[in-house]
Amino acid sequence: MKTEFTETQLKDPAIARSNEILRACVHCGFCTATCPTYQVLGDELDSPRGRIYLIKDMLENDRQPDEKTVKHIDRCLSCLACMTTCPSGVHYMHLVDHAREYIEERYQRPLHERALRWTLAQILPYPTRFRLALLGAKLGRPFAFLMPDARLKAMLEMAPKRIPPVSRNDDPQTFPAQGERRKRVALMTGCAQKALNTDINDATIRLLTRLGCEVVVAEGAGCCGALTHHMGKTKDSHATAAKNIRAWAKEMDGDGLDAIVINTSGCGTTVKDYGHMFRQEALADDAARVSDIAMDVSELLMTLDLPEGDDKGVNVAYHAACSLQHGQKIKTYPKDLLKRAGFAVSEPADSHLCCGSAGTYNLMQPAISKQLKDRKVRTLEAKSPDIIAAGNIGCMMQIGTGTKVPVVHTVELLDWATGGPTPPALTESGTPVPNLRGTP
């Protein structure tokens, strides 16, 4: 794609990076075939190619974002399926992130939208605040049908029926390896996950220590910054990300780390991009070091000797989170691990398509999100699974609101298969499953 940025514009590192990305695009349109919003809406401007044209025009002409441009950029899920299918290697993620930051700085949204986005940014990344908000939403859930705004209704409907107890495993501490220590790793405990589902981190710690890892929850680490980053709120996202970088760099410079383990794939995609996000800042070197050793939990588990289990007689439908398969290019590891542990694994049709969660997307764009969720649930249930497995808390919450099949994190199933307790989601659902505890 031909671009016409001026020399002055190209002195801005963000513009220079966007220029590189734009020039890589050859207008082929392959991205439209795998774009969920294009499939749902059928509008060229709701495809990656269409959004690229809008972003190019906005940035190149240094113009104020208009309502049309903002609408179509807001509708992007950032599922990154377009990056997987693009034959030219267009790094759409960095381009749309830049566009969102540009819009956030220059576009005056209606008051109710500003209020909603501010509220989400002030609640979701903070586990205690989020937990209190969930309690309020739980009380209001029976009255969701009375809400005049679809987004407020969606927020109430997304509230889980059970607010999990606080887990002390999320506090800064070190969990020793069982037997000989093979690796020393830091576990990112996250933010929203600590309020929505405390079983995931608990299972991760049990499984990793059982396999010979010393697991550190670093002092000062918390939210990865993804939720605010994808809203274009760069100042907020970089502030929280910087805390993680400092916390993990301290551990790396102390007793050392073999990996920074992340069990929420949306967070993993962001942490692996810290090197780019901070490339012009004082923390650039430490950010790059962090990104270099950041790993999804499935990546780490593939380097450990996960016991091979007998056939469990349990059919697991695996949902591939977009941030894992498209953002991190990890496609087979979770399935390979589940099969090794003894589960029968199936994958739904159109597994490359988003479930519609996408961070805050299901709250900001509930109508489109619901269409994507309904389609995803239909394809998963078509596999007649006993359990649905996923590696991202957002996907788990989204899919869980549309099915009675229990939705469990992949690492919970692996923990269960190697001696851990039955995942609470299974016992609470009443699903008839075998008792695997203590049977590797």
C-alpha cells in the first residue's frame, strides 16, 4: 500500500511503525474471510482491510477522528485472526492499537460512553473493586431485563452466579517445587481472573510445583494492562504494565527466572508485546527481557514431563482462544497436553473464529458479541462434550453464559488428571464425571 506521510510525521515512532505496517498491506482481502465482524455484518469497513483504509486516511491526514471511523474501529475485536491468515505479514495488532490511542486522545465521545469506559477502566483491572462490582451486579441480575441500555444489561447478565472466595495463593510468596527443583518461574496472577475464578491460579500452582517448578508470585505484579491498552488508554495501561516489568525484573536479577508463566492468554499476548510497547521508554531493556521469557502455561508444560494418563472416558471440546492461537501462535499445545493426560479432545467447526468476549468487547458491543457467542456455543455443543476447555478467563465467562456444559480451564483439567482435586466447575454443575483424584 502506498503511503504519503511527511518526514515530520515519520519522526513520531508510532507513525513510523504504522507506516511500515500499512506499506506491507497489498489489498488482497484474504483477511475478510476470517474476520468475525465482517462475517456477521457484511460491511467492508468492518473488515481488517476496510479498517486499514480508515486508519490510513485518519493518520496520514492528521485529522480528527470522525464518528464513522470510530464506530468501525470500535467494532474490531482485536481477535487477530487476520494476522494468522495474512500472506503479507501485516501486523494489524500494532496498527489498530495505535489507532485506538489516537482516537482516545482526539475524539470526544458522548458523555455516557465516556462514563462507561472510565468505569470499566477503574474497576476491571482492580480485583477488589471488581469483586465488589460483581456482588452488586449479582444483586441486580434478576432485574437485567429492565435495563434500557443493552450494555448495562450485558454487564448484569455477565455477572457469575457464584463469586469465588479470595485465594491467598495470589498474595506475593514462593511455592517450593515438589522433589528436585527443575525450574524457577514467576506466575502472573492477573486481575479480573482473581475476582472471577480463583481456581485457575490455584490449579496452576499445584500442577507446576508437582512437576518440579518453584513458583513465585512477585511482589508488585498485577494487571497486565490489556484491558485499558485496548481502549486506547495508554497512560493507564503502561502504568500497570510498568509495575509488572519492575517486579519481574527484580526477580530475574535476584534468584533468577526461567520463565514468566501466564494462564490467561489475553494477558500473555500483551506481556509478550511489552518489548514493543516500551521500546521508546526508560524500561525498554527490562521490558524486552520480560517479553523474552514470557510463556503461556501450555508452552511451559510442553517442556516438563507431564505424566501420560490412561483414557479418562471424558470428551473435552477445546475452545481455542483468539489471543492464544492468533496472538501467540499457539495452536496444538493445549490439545496435545489434554490428550497426553488421557482426555478425548475434539475441536469445533470454525475454531479460528472468536467467541465474542475479547476483553471488554462483550460489554461494549453486546449485540455483535452475542451473535458470535451463540455461533461458538452451537459449534462446541455439536461435539456433545462432557466438558468445554479453554485457556482464557474471558472466553470461559462468555461461553459459560450460553451453555450448560461446564467450562473449565485447560490447566484445571491437567491438574485434576495428575492428582489434583476435581475442578469445582464440574462438581457445581452436577456433571457425571469420574473421580480422577490421585490417579496420574
